Amino acid sequence: MSEIAAVVLAHADPDHFARLAGALDGLPVFLHCDTKASDEVVGRMRAHRDVYLLPRRDTRLGGWSLVAAELSGVEAALQRTSAGHIAVMSGADYPLLSTAEIVAEVGSWGDRSFIYNRPIPYAQWNNDRHPDGGLWRTRYRFLHWRDNPVALAGRPLRCPFPRRGPADLTLRASSHWKIYSRADAYLLLRVLEARPDLVSFGRSSFIPEESFVASVLASEAIVGASALRVCYGNPWFYRFSGQDHPRWLELRDFPEMADGQRAHLFDFAVPDDEPRALPQHRKLFARKFSSRMSSELVDKVDHELRR
């Protein structure tokens, strides 16, 4: 039995994907390749052993299309494998441990997922136009075309009047990249099949890939006693440089990355307020890598961390 399956969302850089697929050797990989990728790129990505190509969608940041691609991969992993956990990652990610170490680490979690999530309002989601901790992302109904947001002059279009969301939904800020337990993945799909109102709400929200799944799984009124607890830990290493998205990793990031990889995993689901100093917890993956900028770094990760 494979203890973990990988759902990878990618659209470019088949050279780095080749290294990623090789590093995940022995694990089933369910690949979503965006429709904007060329046939040549798709052909090179799907050529690797243990890679299953999912039905392709036109996916864009901020739209339900990314959630739909993730869910299609999770469903396929449940149907085609007996993996106890499912990791959702991008094609720009890379593991910091060997496959055997990742399987052993994840296997020690039992039925727990590792999904970074924290309550909304979330201060880091404030911006000049919406200093409300990200509530605006779901407070309004955003216009979409084929599950992707419609924008004018760079701003997403929305209805001017606020709406009421599902009363039993607990809003959480999260990350698109996560590790489901098999139990939580099944639970999520069952809930969404039974609750089209939740799907409709997520489908008309903005950037649902960063909140929808965690919000559903954290809602005790929806999923019961197994609801996600707040989790300030994140199994991914990444770095920002005054931007909304993580920057490309370089060789200079290796020492800090290595410290995270070698740390001991703490009890990542915490019941209390945000700790002032988050204990160092183990990083299993990192992002973002590119074949053009990060090849030396990947070599060093392979030689010194994954061995």
C-alpha cells in the first residue's frame, strides 16, 4: 500500500517536473496540466512512470477552476489508490525528504490532515481597498466565466451588494497546498455532493483555492466532531519578498530550508490563540523552484537532505 499519493497542478517547466516526478518515485502522481500548456509540454510531463493525467481545465488564480482541478485529483487518488494521505502540490514544488522518509512521517499522523488554516478575518489579507482581513473575498458575489474570475482594469468584477453565506460555514484562511488524510478527503467529497449551496458559494467567491476546502473541513456544524482545528504550522517552506506570491528559491535559501527539514514536527493543530513564537516544525516540501533558476539548489537538496 502506498501511504501517500500526490496531486500536482502544473502548466509549465517540464524539466523541473521531471525532477519532481523522479523525486516522488514510487508514489502515484495525479497530474493536472492546464489547457494553456502546449501539447509538447503535456507530452513530456505525462511520459513519466506513475503519472496519471487528469482531465484538463483552463485554470486561473482566484477562480473555482483551481478548486475543481484539485478536487478531481483528490477523487482520482481515492478511487485509484489506497493511500492514507493525499498531498496537493504545484509543479514548482520539490520534496525535502526522501520518499521513504515522507511516507514514514505522514504515516505517523494517523487520520489527521496537515492543512495550514487560521480564522478569518486574517490580518495579512488586508489591503488598501479592503482592510477587513479578507472577508470581502466571500462577502460579495464575484462574476465568473467558466469558473474563472472576470476582471476589468485588473480588478475582479462583483455585485455591489453584500450577501449572506451559509450560516454553518466557518471561514478559514488557508493555502492551496495541503495534505489531506484519506478520511478528510472522503468526508469533503461527500459533503460537497450533499451540499450544492456550499459549492455555489465557493464558486462565486474570490480566490476560493485559499479558503474553501479548509472552511468546509473546519466547520463543526457541517462535518461534526472531526472538524479541522486551527493550524499555524505549514509543511511547505517558501519565502516572500514584499510580493503577494512566493518568490523563486535560490541557493542562498538552502541553510534556512535545511533547518526546517531537520526540525521535529510539533503538534501542528493548536486550540488556542496564535502563539507569539511558532515552534520550528518540520518542512516536507518547498516551493517555488524552476529549472532555470533553481537547478543548483535542487542538486544540493538531493545530495544533502534527501540522499
